[in-house]
Amino acid sequence: MSAGVLTPDADSRMYLVEVHLFGARNDRTVGAAAWRVQRLAKTARLEMYVRRCDLLETDREVLTEWRVHTVAHRPEPRPPQEAQGLAARLRWRWNVFLARVGERRGRHDIGTLVSGTASEAGRLSRMDMQTGASPRSDVDVRAVYGRERSYIVGRREEAALRHAYQIVGWLVAMDFCAVLANHHSGYQAWFWGLLAVGSFAGALWDGSRTFVSGGRVLSVFIVCFAALLLLTAVLGWGQADAATPLQMLFCIAVLFTVIGIWLLVRQWTWGEWLAWAAPLVLTAVFSFVVASGSVLHALYANMLGLDLGDLDVPGLWQATAAVKLLGFLSLALFVPAAWGIAKHRHVSYIRPGEELNVPLYLLAQVMVLGVVAVLAVESADHAATAVKSAADNGKSAPPYFGVQPEWICAQPTVPRSKLNVQGHELHSERPYLSFGVSGDYAVLWDSEAAEPFKVPAGQLRLLPAKSPRAAC
């Protein structure tokens, strides 16, 4: 087939190779396929060259499924001639309605399933499997999902998914711009508002082309309904508070990370699984196992001058804190997610299937665990600073994953000479910030000394304080 095209060579052979790749279909896909063949030839030590690449259409057609049923139960297609009265016509219409309901509920199915367009399904249902037999005339078909129309032509499987992803992208952009417009005023609000309207118009345009032909009204209605639900959620049109730009940015970052990691891991080799999944496993094990508690609680206690054992944290809240730590990990995986999206788009400098070397593996370990550690320390430090500020200003302290500091009045139940206070003097007339009772000791915070102290719980009566500033 290459005669007269390539220079003849008796020592050369021409092969036709079909390459299957994960990822998007674009102009760079043929380059990625050529590089894959060249890489395999180099691994096998073959002198092999790619002379031409063509993009093949391998997308599967989505065929509608139909159930076959009998039609003997149906009334006459038109009212009989003798049905001249109103009651007779109403009775005929009621019988038609009951027949349609029975068909939809599958009461008259014969156990045959066919697939194709509406006209193809009808012909397939009436076709007799016996050779030479005449077609049947006593059957008809109904769509399994009730969504088939003869004038609707759907897209192929992967094309329909890509189209749906584009609509979701437009709607997410619309929500982000709407939140920014809601938190600005003047020309900035108009600017972000116009971008939100433009994003909604893009979603409508893609929604109107959900099918190759037909179905535009239903598709546009679904897009408008989804946009209304999303705007209600992010702008607080219900009872919930409106989302902030930082929250929207966080949600988009998490969504980007989840999508990117999925696109990355679905084409991993075992070596890449070990390289990228190890930080996730190590972080989870470190969070659940270290000190039989939570890393976030340990950091929080350390910044308040406490031990982890001084905080009586239920196991459920320890697990919740560990999930929070894994949430930090999702942000730390932002770079691998971008790598996964670049591989999916067949970016030229991302070679699909390339093995990760040892330096890149170690760099990934250090980067991910380092970022998670920074975010964990920042979270615990912010919570501990809020507690210290609340103690200094006489305000309520915020909770932190099951730890709820409360203002209490500590009344001794033993003479002061027998009161075993470790390193401090207890003033019963002053309210203290309490971290609860852990073991045999009550953990209190001295706002003047800006440090905690412990008192045996059996020597105190702990009562809720009326006010952080009022005397007990």
C-alpha cells in the first residue's frame, strides 16, 4: 500500500498498529499515540519509525432499549360508530388511558428486549426468528426509560459525556462569578454579573445541543432548573448563608483536585501507584495511629501547653479530625491533579505512561507531607489563638473537633490546705476556662498567667459560670 509513496527497502517492513489511549480526543492525541509506539520500540530495542497517524472513531453509539408487548388489550383506535353520546366517548377515552397505563407498567410485556431507534425497534419486534415466517402484527414496543422520541437523535457515549462535562463547567463558572458579584458593588458587581450571565448563556448553548437533533426544549429546561438550584445554594436564597468567594474557590480547588487525581490514577502503572498513593496512606496512618489519637488534637494541645491526654476527645471526633487532615491532603495533591489533567489532554511535555524515577518520587513524598503538615499546624494554631484571645477578653471560646472550652466556677470541696493545685493558686471567685475532666484531673486555663493548670476533679465542684466577666 506504500508502493510509490516511500522509498523501497528490502530490509524494511510496514506494520499497521492500533493504539488505545486514555484521555481526550484532540489534535494532540495522534502525537501521544506516535510517542507511545516509539517508546515501546525503544524498550524492545527495535529500529522503528512512525510514518503516519490517523485518529480513529471508536466511540460507541447509545442505543435506546425497548420492551415488546402485545396489543390485543388496546381498544379501537377511533370511537366506534355507535358511540354517539358523550358518555360513550368518555368511556372509550378512559379505556385508552387504562391501556396506556398498563403498557407503561409492563403488564402486557412478552419478555423480549430490542434496541435501536423507534422505527428499528418496531421492525425488530415484529420480525419472526423462524426462517421464512411472516412478520408478527400483534406486538408493539415501549421505551424502557420513557425518553425515546422518533425525532430525537442522541450523541455517542463519550461525546455525550464530554458535552455534559462542558455544561457542568459553565454552571460552576456561573456560580463563582455570581458569588463574586454578590460580594462586590458598583462596576465590579456589574462586571462579575455579566460574566455570570455569559457563563449561563454558554450552558444554555451547550444544553440546546445535548442531542444531535431534537430534544432542545427539555435539555434547556433541565439546564435552567440546575442553574436555579445551584444559584439558590450559593447565594443563600433559602435559609442558608450565602457562600463567600473563598469558599467557592476552595470548592473549585477540591473539585479540580478530585477530577485531576481520577484522570491520573485510572491510567497508573503499579510503580506510579506506589509513588503517588504512598503519601495518602502514610498521612492516614499517621493521623489515626500516632499517640492513639489525632494529629490535629495533639498540635492543638501542644500549642496550649497541654498534653494530648489532657483532652478527653471522643473517638468520633478524632476520626472527624483525621478526615479534616485528609482534606488538607486533597489540596496538597493539587500539583498531581494538574499533572493528571495535562496527561488527559495529551499536553506535549507530559509523556503518558512514563515511569516515575526515584528523585521525583521522593520530591512528591516531601511536598505532599510537607504541605499537609503546614496546613495542620496552621489549623491548630488558629484554634489555639482563638482560645487564648477568648480567655483574655472574657468571651466564649470556639470548639475544635469535640473540644469545647467552657467558662466554669471552680468551688473547692476540701480545705485549701489540702487542695492539690499544680503550680497555681485557685481563686474560687474567678471564672476559669475549662477543657473538661480527663482522668482524675480538671484542666483549667489561667488567663492572667496565660497557661493551663490542673486540679484533682474530686476536690472541686464545677458549676457553669453566669458570665465570663462576672464573679462566681
